[in-house]
Amino acid sequence: MEDLTQEEWAEQLANDDKAVVLDVRTDAEVADGIIPNAIHIDFYLGDGFVDKVDELDKSKNYYVYCRSGNRSGQACAIMEDLGFENAYNLEGGMLDWTGDIVDA
């Protein structure tokens, strides 16, 4: 797992052909907008979150975000435990995000 600044995250994401964006916020938070092409899996699903994440393709590179960067950091740690090699946490989350947002 690696914590990336907004700039690092956006630049690395733009140049990664194996990138998957993962939003781990709640449904209510997602209703306010989502980063384009993100997959949404609510971190607060508990074991359900772990089960859904474990079904994802481990050969991809995951760019994970939440509202502030806390839950996404925890999600990256879980993903690492599940065998994901590349999970990148967005420092500051959506609170600091200055990139594009689309309706969920």
C-alpha cells in the first residue's frame, strides 16, 4: 500500500493501463458525486466489503479513495492482506479532491 498525494494519484492513474478506481464511501456520500469510472464498494459493509473486494482482479492496480483518506487507507491494508500487490490510497480523499466528479 502506498499513500499518494492528489497530484501523484492523478498522474499515476492517468498513466496506468491496469488502473481501477475504487470508492469505499457510503451510498449517501457517493450520491454527492463520484470520480469517473470508479467502482463503489461501501467499506462499512464489514465482511461483505472483504468478500466483494476479494472477488476483484488482483493483477490490477487499485486507486482507492473515501471522504478523507482514512477508510481508504484501511481498505488498502485489507486489500494487501488479501493478496493485492498494488493499492494506492488517496491522501485527503474527496475532501481535497480537485479532479473531475460525475453523478453516481
